[in-house]
Amino acid sequence: MEVRRLLLVQHPAERMYDLIEGAEHYPAFLPWCGAATVLLRTDDEVAARVTVEVRGVRFQFVTRNRKRRPTWMGLGLAEGPFRRFEGEWQLTSLGNAGCRIDFSLRYDFENAVMRRLAGAAFERITNTLVDAFVARADALGERIPVPLPVAPAPTLRLPGTPFASAAASPRAPGAAGAPAPFPPDSRSPDDPGANR
């Protein structure tokens, strides 16, 4: 499956980027996101575990995204029920007019059972994802929180390339083989959206 969206919005690129990266807030406004935990956040990378809960289907995946704030985030999969999961967010500043969002995602589930159980629901999620972020930006305006650094736990070992070598060999967006993950989130019991 492939999804592409191009949209002009009246929000600065920096603000939209912070909203996209701030996966810890996803459960508050993405109804399908049951939980999200940011596993790592640095200047170059963000990794998170995201729980999808929709229409009786529940599954988790871990993304590992390369990033260059506020213009680009490459989406990549570290772990989960996908054979393929790659894409990118590109944000282009339009000065006082806002920014242009160019979102693309290519994915396929690893087996026919998952495709049958979750395929239609996940297709709806991906087709409405950009609209959900824009609606959230409209609601929050200048109150969009800036994502804070999250250091990996000493015992954290994400699947995929070791962090040291990943940081040592950055690739340009769109380059062949450039990694690409999906944004994550974590929610505290005090979060007003926790008991939806």
C-alpha cells in the first residue's frame, strides 16, 4: 500500500514538525493510538513503540525515524507486523503563509492474516493521518509542546543498526535505502486523554 498527501497549512513548519515528532501526545488526539512510548530522542533520531487499537484489532510496532528538524523525518520500522514500512514527512516553510506538508508512506503487512485483520483499518488510519495532525495544530495553535530529549535506557537495545553507526552515516532524504519510521508516544495516567 502507498499513501501520498500534499497539503498547504497555515502553521509554521517548526510547529507542525514538533507536533509530528511529539509522539508522546498521540493518544490525546489520534483515536486509534492506544499507547505510545518514546524510546529514544536525539537531534538526529527518534524511536518509539506505538500501540494501534481499532475495531477490536490491537498490535504494536516500533519505529526508528531519522530526522532533520524542521524540514524532514524519514520513517522506518525497527520491529512489528510489517514486511515493509517506510516513508517520510517533508515540510517546506512558506514564510508567513505557513508551510507545505508532503507525506508519503509505503507499507505492507508481513502475512495474509494480519492483512485481513488490520489492513482496512490501517488504510483508513494512514489516509486520514495528515488531516488529524492539521486538526490538532488548529486546536492547539501556539500551544504545541516542543518534544524533549529522551535518552535510551542503559538496557535498551533497539533492533536494527546500532545507534553509533546510524548517527555516523546519515543519508539524505529520498536516498536509496534511507531509513524511515513512524512517530511514537507515551501517556501518563494524569493525561486528560488517558481514559477515552
